Amino acid sequence: MKRLFVGNLPSNATEASVIELFSECGKVHSIKLAVDMFSGKCIGFGFISMEGHEARAAIEKLNGYMFGDKSLKIRFEDTSRRKGRRR
């Protein structure tokens, strides 16, 4: 299972609309969009889990794709740079 970072999402993006788009490349196992706590609208990014070969196909097909009025930025999640305090 690979986790993708999806950036530059429009504010009217919903989990259903993003799943519909990524389903063209394979099965979406999970999705989490970052949303504004007051308006409930997407704040521009999210994470999607897919099988490895399907995730690579999604990056190749959808990176730079115009979704709404924005060009999507898609890459594998970078787990080496965790933000937060060190102890």
C-alpha cells in the first residue's frame, strides 16, 4: 500500500469527487482531505492510499491534471521529513 500526497486541490473538492477521479487509475483504499474546521471546505491538500502500481499510474496520469481550476500536484508521501518537536 502506498500513500500519495495530493496538493493544489480546489476548495470545492470533496472526498467523493477525488475518489471518482483517482478510481480511473485503480482502487482507492482510503482518503483524507484536509478541511477548514469552520467552513468544512478543502484547504488544498489530502492523502490517498492505493496499491503501489496503481499509485504510480495515478501519479503519471494525474500529476498536472486540471481539476476544477487548479493543476494537481501528486507525489508519494515523504515519511522521512516528519514535522514536530524532537525529544
